[in-house]
Amino acid sequence: MLENIVSILNNKLVTPIYADSLGDLIGEIESTAESATTVEDLVQSIVNISIPLGVLAAVVLLTFAGYNMITSQGNPEKLGEAREVVTNAIIGFGMIVLATAILLLIKNVLDLPTS
């Protein structure tokens, strides 16, 4: 199932995504999620998609903030905004790590099967 989602994303992300094709992408992901036979499979597929997306968002925000710091030319307002973006990106990344740790802890405490 995960391979299906990854192949769908790879096929769609290699080509330009337009607004009308975005609905097709969501439909394909929904059909893959509907093919999950258990709740654990569904949750696992959601986690497998959301964690890399969150990490990618953090990297993009840190890159954006770095660019803003470089181009601020010493302007205190722009530097403050860039620092705020860096702080928020780091806090968001920390929340992703913490959420993953909590999920692993719950899985280990309840002895849930690994998929």
C-alpha cells in the first residue's frame, strides 16, 4: 500500500501539477487509503505521508528564513521576521519529532504490531 502511495506521488510530482490534476492526485491517495484493510494500515499510511511532508515544510521554511536573513542587508525589521520564521520552523520540527516519539511510545506500550 505504501508503495502505491509513493508511486502515485512520484508520478504526480515529477510532472507539473495544475489545479485540475490536484483533484486527481487527492482522489488516487483516497482510493489507496480506502484499500486499507485495518485501522492500523490507514493510520500507518497517514503517518508515512505526513511526517516527511512536515520535515519538508520545516526545511523549506528554514531555507526561506536563511534567504531573508542574507537579503535583509542589516535591516532590523527583516532580520526580526527571519528570526521569527526560524524559531517557528524549529518549534514545528520539534513538534513533529515529539509527535513521532509519542506514537512510538504508545505503540510499544500497547504492543501493537509493526507494519
